[in-house]
Amino acid sequence: MASVQLADMRKPYVSGTLLEKDLPTLNPIELFEKWFLEVKEDGLMYESNAVALSTTTK
């Protein structure tokens, strides 16, 4: 079996910055709903209900 290099499988996830001033709403529920519907409707995502959640502090 060939040796699999996991680092070689990594995909870049850099697509710019997300600034609060550029958001259509500051309501997190409304924002999630907007993003989710966009992804669901464009049909490009295999599993549009897959989620990664993270939190941070200042």
C-alpha cells in the first residue's frame, strides 16, 4: 500500500476576511439562515447541512 501523506491532502481555506461591518445583519440566527439557504440553493455543496463550529474570545 502506498504511503498517504495527510498534509498533501489538505485544502486551502483562505478566501478573504469576514468583517462585522460587511455583514447583512448582526443577528447570528438570521446570518446563519441566509448563509445556509445560499449554500443549499446553489447546489454545489455535497452536504449543505454539515457544520463546523468554533468560538473565540477577544
